[in-house]
Amino acid sequence: MERDKAQEEIEHPFLEFWHSFKRGRGACIGLAVVMIFIFLSLFAPLLAPHDPTEIFEGQLRLPPAPFADGVARFPLGTDSVGRDLLSRLLYGARVSMGIGLLVVVFSATVGTFLGLVAGHFGKGIETIIMRLMDIIMALPSVLLAIVVVSILGPGLFNATLAVSFISIPAFTRLVRAGVLEEKKKQYVLASASFGAGPWRQMFSNILPNCMAPLIVQASLTFSNGILDAAALGFLGLGARPPTAEWGTMLASARMFMETSPWGTALPGLCILAVVLGFNLFGDGLRDALDPRLKR
Amino acid sequence: MGGFFLRQLSTAIPTLMGVSLLAFALVRLVPGDPVLLMLGERGGSEEQYAQMEKKLGLHLPLYRQYLGFIGNAATGDLGKSTLTQRPVTEEFFSRFPATLELGLCAILFAVFIGIPAGVVAAMKHHSAFDYTIMGLSLVGHSMPIFWWALILIIAFSVNLGLTPVSGRIHILYDIPSVSGLFLVDTLLQGNIEAFFSALRHLLLPTVVIGTIPLAVVARMTRSSMLEVLHKDYVRTARAKGLEERNVLIFHALRNALIPLITVIGLQFGSIITGAILTETIFSWPGIGKWMVHSVEQRDYPVIQGGVLIIASMVIFINMAVDAIYALVNPQMKRSR
């Protein structure tokens, strides 16, 4: 009896997190939006009615189906060269989610590693790493990204690399701050007295204990990555046509925005929805994971 | 105070040196031979090549090149644009007022709408107004502003015909440059019509650049006010029988604004990013459009110089923000 009760009171950490996460209305909306876009990008080939790069001659800039000139074959209409807009938007979700994922994986890996090294070893290494981060942060993000692209040359992958590069400092700073706080604690000292080496201390002991802010940052980096990569695409420095990338689609629909506004409106709405979803999700994560905010 | 400033300067200088190193490395990181790039498509004879190499100082060892670069930069010489052959500094500062005007207007827009909105939302915590403001600021914060700009153009310029689509002022007006800010210069000239022309050109770009700062300011004002409203000194002020309005403005808001100084200062980066996108869309003749154009044209001296100037500005603005913060925050005074 007693034991059952005790077990009931101590929840699994994940369940505890989930109970506090689902109390936030915004967080749940965010999670739903994120799940929808993950679903759409995973199953884009099955859901898309046409190939995203297939050109239908004579079917230029059709409005979405419910409008007067709309055709049921093209549910959301066609773009300026006669490609199915719905299919392009679906594949665009794939591209954007891919960019977001790559940016997070790359910047979190590099940023976390640098932060661990800076926090754990301190001294000269720390100064060099943190100064480097200050330098990266002294430049406005999109400016730095276009400069990196000017070195690497335009393209989707290079744009992703550029955006990853500018996302590194946020992770490094968070991890370093976490390490400085954790390394004074008893469990780290105890582990050191058992002879744990620096790498074991950094990765197995300290890192898991400063994960919470990192998870939140990953969610925000995801949305910023999508936004910045779309901005580069819009400036003609990211994905190149005919790649179905939302920012690039916006740029090429811009010339016709007076006569066919949906070509401009829809890709932008998708960007807004994804970014908003991830930001809401991230805020929800922060509220649920940050012990200082817990009621 | 002097000591505080010195300490700040001592961290700013290494960062500035790092930025100059980054800008210097930039041109050397570009694939291909910069000398051939400068000579252009036509190429040139071996003699011309050697001449250009000497002119660019590329025959010197790297450390000498770098020392030369920062030595020149310190005297305001950042080289010449490959496109126009004019000094980079001159080109930068001829375009800077346009971006400054836009940036200042965007900040004013964000502050004068964001702070009152945040204050009212905090006073009416959990009301419909509060939820609306918070919802809007969430959307604003996530806004792809290049799309937002196009939507505003469709709505206000194309459909309603209220605002022009590009440029800073109607081509008819010839404004003698005093401050470089058209709103000021037209007033100095006493030309009211030109003033309104400049204002109408400014409207949409200002809203576009100001949207994200507005969202951030509204949100921060609200949370900062909510925190302050529960403080003892606010309760004391109320207990003294002060009018609610005075309590809010002189006791709550004054203290709630302190953290906002940092937030507003940090928006500078967001404004440069906004300027890069917005100026390109509205053909605004400022720094942002110029940088994008230089990247497209691979005008490396301009990219190098522009990066250095903008980064220096960010560093100095951050320093100034920290200094103002220290000046106005009574808690910082005590700890010094």
C-alpha cells in the first residue's frame, strides 16, 4: 500500500514534463502545428497531386480551385510557369524542415562542444572561444549569413551552412553557463575523485544536467533557421529555382503579386505558420522545463 | 563611472580586433584569385597583374597586409569599391542617413506603440485585450518580414493606392542635404509637401522593419510591468493614496522601463537584418540594399568595409546601452 502510494507520487520525469507542458494552451497549439508540418514533409510524395517541378503548359497562374477560374486538378492553383502550387508547398515543407533540422544538428553539435570545452577547461581556451562567439554575435544574423554565402557561393546547402554558423554562439553560451554552474556540484567532484577524465565529466556527467535550456534553444534555432534560410532564398542567395523552397517561391511570385496574389500569399503563410508553431512549442518547452518558472 | 567605461572598452577592443580580422580574412577566403577578380573578366597582361597585386598590397606577407588594413581602417580608409572606384567609407556614409532615418522611425514606431500596448495589457491582465496583444506580438515575432512587406504593398499601395512602392521621396523634390534625414531636411527647407512625400515613402518600410521590435517591446513591457506591479513600493505608493495614474507612470513604469533599455538596444541587429530585406524590396537607397548588391556583384572591398563598420557600430551601441543601463538602474549604483 505505502509503496504504491509513493510510486504514484514520484512520476517519471517525462510524464512530469508532459503534465506541465500540456497545461500551456499555446504550447499545445505549437506542438500540433509542428506535428502537422512534420507529417506533411514526411509524406509529401504521397500527398502531392503532381511532381513539384512538372510544368503544365497553358496553365499559368491559375487561382485556387474554389475561385472562378480555378481547376480541380490544381487545388491551390499554379505558379508563374504553370507548376502545381500545392505540390510545391508540400515539397517546400520538406525543404524547410530539412533546413531546420540540419541547422539545429550542426549548430547544436558544434556549439555544445565548444561550450563544454570552454566551460570545463577555462583559462585561455575559454577566452578564445568566448571572444570568437562575441565576434559572431556582433554581426546581425542575416548580414553575416549573406557574407558567408558570398564566400561559399549561393545555393541551398551553403545557405544552410551559413545559417548554422550564425546559430552556434547561442548554444555555446548556454552550455558554458551550464557547465560553470554544474562543475562546482558534488556529483561532479565525486566523479572526479573516482578518477573520471575530462571527456567523461563533460559528456556523461555535466552535459545531461544542462540539457533543458538546450532543448528550448534547439526549438528556437529550428524556427530561426527556417526564417533566415527563407530570407536568403528570397534574396536569391539560397535555394535556386526550380527547387521548391518557400522563400525562393515568394521571390519568383513577387513579379505577379498584383494579378495573382495567392502565389505570394501561400508560401509566406506557410513560413509564418511553421515559425509560429516552433516558437510556441519552444515557449511551452521553456515553461515546462525551467524549474524556476514551475509553480 | 569612468572605471566602468574603461572595463567595457577593454572587452570591446579585442572583439573589434577580432571583427577586423574576420573582415580581413573574408577577402582571402574567397575561392579564386582576388587579383584576377579585380582585373575583371578581360584579365590582363603579366605586367598589369603585378601592378594590381602591388596596388592591392597582396605581394606583402599576410601579417603586413593585416597591419596595413587596420592601420588604414583606423584613419578611415577602407579601400575602394571595385564597382564604382569610390572610397568605401564615402559610399557607406552617403547611404547611411537613409538607413538611419528608417531605423530611427522603426524604433520610434516600436517604442511608441509597444510600450503603451504592453502597459495596458499588464494592467488588464487576463483580459481579452491582454490576450489579443500577446497573440499579435507572438505572430509579429514570427513574421517573415519580406513576406509581410509584400502583403502590405498589395494592401496599401496596390489596392488602396495610399503609399508609394519604392524610393525615399517623390522624384520631383530636390532636397538640399543638411542632416541627410529627409524628414528633417524637408522641414528645414520649409517644404511641407516634400515632407509629406518623404513621410508617405517611409510609412510601409518603417512598419515592416518595426514589426519584430514592436512585438518584442510589447511583450517585454507587459512582463516587466507585471513583475513590478507586485512590488512593495507600488503597494506603498497606493497606500499613500496616490492617484492610480501617478502610481503607474512614476512608480511602476519608470522601474519597468529599466530592463527595456537593454531590449531596445538589442533590436539594432534586428533592424539591420530588417533593413537588408526591406531596402531591397522598397528600393530604399540605404546600407542594406547596398550590401546585398555588393554581395551579388562580388564587390569584396565593400563587403569587407561594410561588415567592419556595421560590426563596430553594433559593439559601440551595446556599450552605450550597458552604460545607460548602469546610469539609470539604482541597483547598479549601489553595487559600484
